[in-house]
Amino acid sequence: MRFIFISLMLLSNLSLYAQPDPQEITPALLKKIKAEAETETAAFISKLDTTELIREEIVYHRETYLLDQIMEKKINIDYTTYGMNKAVSERADGYDSLMNKYYNRLLKLLTPEDKKTMIAAQKAWVAFRDAEGALIALMMKEEYSGGGTIQSNIATHNYTMLIIERTNAVFNYYITIIKNKQL
């Protein structure tokens, strides 16, 4: 009798930790996710110590935090391999858009000669990104990675991190000039 009681208690406690089935992100659900992420981002920005930050830095923190929150919320709802990869890839697309935005702003601040250097550096980075993306895909092969569906999640994450790192670098170049001009 005691064994049955303990077994029932263990089984009932397991249901407390059960995760609901993954859901596909529908347009209505995406709208809800974005609204929640906007609210959380506003709360994050209100708590941010802005005494040392200029407006452009606050905007960038807001933009990146929002992208990260949307991705996290999507993964919490659709945690299938496909769902996670899609959410992470969409985050990469968002960061890529930010990179282009701040790259174009940076170019406007540079002299004609310095623009050439920046353009050459960005072209070299794009070539690196593409080559590294090919390497990441190669390393996903079962013969190198051991296989499994997790490999696609790792590869998507690694590729996304390339884009995030470059976006942060481009923004930092831009904000350094902006701050220097304000001195």
C-alpha cells in the first residue's frame, strides 16, 4: 500500500513540471508575443542606468533587447527544433537589419577616403561570414559532430552570433564617433 501511495505522489508531482505541447507561432500569437516583448522592453529601459548613455545607446539597447525577448518568447512557445531554429534565424535577421542601419549611419560620418576602408572591411566581413557559415554547416555533418537534431540548433546559434558580434562592432564604431563629436 505504501508503495502505491508513493508512486501516485511521484506521478502527480511530475505533472507539475510538464511543459505544454509546442505551438506553431500564428500571426495572432506573434502579435501577442511582440506586444509582451514591447512591454518588457519598456520596463527594461526604464530600469536601465542611463546616466552615462546618450540617446543613440538607449535606442540600441532597446532594439537589441526587443529582438532578444521576441526570440525567447517564440522559443518558449514553439520549442521544436524547427521552431527554435526559426526563432534564432529571425533574431539574426533582426540584428542584420540593425547592422545595415548603423553601417549606413557610420558611412555618413566618415570622410570619403575612410568610407573606402569601411566598405572594404565590411565586404571582407561578409566574405568571412559566408565562409564561416559554410564551415559551420560542414561541422554539422554527422561524421564531425556525432549527429543529432541538436546540431542544427548549434549551427544556427553559431551563425547568429557572427551577425550579432559584427552588429555590435559596427554600432560601437558609430557610437564612438557620435560621442566624440559631442565633446
